[in-house]
Amino acid sequence: MTPSKPLLGISSMATRALLADLMLAHEQRGGPAVAMQSVGGVDAARRVAAGEAFDVVVLASDAIERLLAQGHLLAGSRVDLVRSCVAAAWPAGQAAPDLSSEAALRAAVLAAPSVGYSTGPSGTALLQRFSQWGIAEQVQAKLVQASPGVPVGSMVAAGQVALGFQQLSELMDLPGIAWALLPEAAKIETVFSGAVAGTSAQPEAVRQALAYWASAETGPIKARHGMDAA
């Protein structure tokens, strides 16, 4: 049975456009309407942890797991939705950096005068990669972190950073930039998951929505947004 009022949801910016299409497709099939707020992932998790009323939460899987452990989401309600890869971006019209191998990517980072990264899981993973490469101290002074909810690609397009890294879904449709996926050996991938908020009065409707969003039927929608089924 479809709820009489829309479900309330919150997600990170990386899945904003994807979820809009998934929600529309499901609603056209008789599924529940969802009023989704998309904000910076750190802010979204903070608001859920603070007890703000939502029905469905979509975030990186590690953030979902933390909220589950803290009791803010219904136990056993996690559903993995998509896998999203990180891409590199540079200003449109400029020569593309060599990203053909992990060594080439490391060299491109060292050569860039400034490097942009996000507050989300892609940013965390990128900093870990710099540490693994032993260049964290070398690049620290030229790192520029985007404000929550601000696409790294917009900083690249505005000339604020020379090389940026973020989820492909947040880069692929931005004007003023060119982008490429990272080489396989240096691939950074994030799983985005959904779960039922502990504050939800309509948990079964949320489970219905999550099941559809994760279904094989939605594969083409996910591909259009540069993501793979989880």
C-alpha cells in the first residue's frame, strides 16, 4: 500500500541525481513518493545521529554501518544500492594528465600545483592513498578540501584547483572540466547503501523503496549515472 504522504529521506550529494531518477521510476510503478534532501555526507550523518526525523537514509556504507551501530537506523535494514568509482578532473581545454598507471597518477598528483578533494568517502580514501604512497607530507600544503555539498569539479572549473578527485557521478555532467577514471591499480570505489531510519513511522514502505532501488531492473539507471549495481 502506498503511503498517503511522501517518505522523508536524506542522502549525500554523490547519489542525488541517481536517487532522483530511481525515485521517479519507482513512483511511476506505484511506489511511494520520497522527498529526499541531498547534502554533504558528513552533515547528513550528523543530522541523522542528532535524531532528526527521516524515513530513509542513503550514505556510504561505512557511514550507514556507524549509524546502525549507534542505533539510529533499524537493525537489519541496510541494503547496498550502488558501487561508485572516484575519478580525476582537470580544467576543460588543458592537457590531460597521464593517469595510465598508479605510478603515473602519483606523479600527476605531485606535479599538480593544487589538488582538490571532498569531505566525503572519496576524500578520505584519497588521503589514505597519499599516505600509502608516502607523499602525504609533500602534498599537504597544496590540498584544498571542498566545503560540504560543494562539488570538487566546480572548484576545478573555477580555476581554484588544478586537479580534483571525487565520485564520478558528481563530475561527469559538470561544465568546464574534463575527467577520467583512476587506473585499475589505484581504483577507489565506494558502496552506497540505504537503510530505514529509526524515526520512520513507515518502515515497510521504506523497505519497498530500497528493494526496488537495489533491483536488477534499475541497472540501466545506475549506468547512466556512472555507477554499477552493488
